[in-house]
Amino acid sequence: MAVTPLSSRCAELVERAEHACFGISPFNGYFSTARIRELAAWGLARFERVDFFVPDTPSAFTLEALGYAPERATWKARRQGQYTRNKIVAALGALGVADAAARVLGWAELAGNAAFVRLHERGLRRYAEDAGFRDACREATGWVLAGKLPPGQAPGAEQVERAVRYFLAELPLFVDTPSIVGAEASVFCYHRPPEVLRRLYGGELDWRPAAGQGFAVVVPAGPEPALVRLPVSR
């Protein structure tokens, strides 16, 4: 794997290798079972503990922004989330991981996690009260939406405002995974982070990651594979 930490502190936490949290996005064909197995094999060999974050329920916010009715968006997010969970469990099972299902952090697990709830509420308050933070969240959300729209089409302000709840639901894992999983240090691993995360880990935003929180761009060695989006047709 090619590993690119977002800061010198992140590099130290990669070397420390205590815990890794892999972000696995629903509706993203990049995360095939084979790719998840490849990531998991690398993570299990390098880190003491490994978990997989699946923003399943929050995916409905993105679908609503793309025009789905709330009920349809919720159903589709739930179905795709379960499909993604199944791929992770299958990949881990192929590697001999006995507690594969327990390695998945979806909304059902996180909604009952006191540290996550506290961080999520803190993010919502910041979004409401801090204009600079709000703009950064909207920028990240616009970047995500732009990848799901036809070429040349930019998301509108209302779409961004609907979908930003997805980013805010992910944010706790970017700022303090250690408190969520009960570790002293953790590295969030993803293949293509929005620019706002580089600013977050570069200390350019008022909200800073916890001392034990790192982030690394992790991709297969060699040229980065093309990003594939799963269809989200109605």
C-alpha cells in the first residue's frame, strides 16, 4: 500500500500503529470486496486494532440532496449500508477474522456511543455558530456532491445544506476516533479526502484533531485506481 499521512503528527501515529479506522463509503464502487480485503489485510498486518467506518444512515442526506424523497432515501441508504457491511464481513472472514461483524462502525453502533454523540453535537453547534467552520463544511459537501452530478453541473446551495449533515456525521471520526473506540491513538484511512481535511490536519481550522488522531491517504501501490461511483438511480 502507498501511505501518505496528512501531517508530520499523522506520520508519527502511522508509525505508532495502534489503531486504524478505514472509511468505507456506500455507493462507491471503489470499495469492492476484493479492495476491502486488500485494505484489511494491510491494516491487520500493520496495526494492533482495525475497524471499518460505514456512514450508512447518513447517506440518506446525500440522497435527499440528489432529489430523493426522504422515505425513499432512508430505505435506499439502509439497503446499501447493509450491502456494504456484508462486503466488509465477507472480506474479513476470508482473512480469518472471527469477530468480523464487531469491526464495523455504522450508525447503529455510533448512535449509542457517548463519545461519538458528544462530538457530533459539538460539530452541529460549531456549524450553527462558526461561519468559517460552516463554510469549510459546505465546501467539503459541495466537493462530494459534484462527484455525483452530471459533468459540468454544480450543486446548489439548498442541495449543499441538505447534504452537509452527511459530512457532519463523519466529522467525529476525523477529529477524535480514539475517544470513540477507546484507544490512545488512531489513524483514519481513506483513499481520497476532501481538501478541508488537509486544512483540518494542517491546523488551519479552529477545531483541531485530538492529539492521538491521525489521517492517512491509503491506496494500492502504483497508479491510483480510477474512482468508480455506484449508480444511485431511483
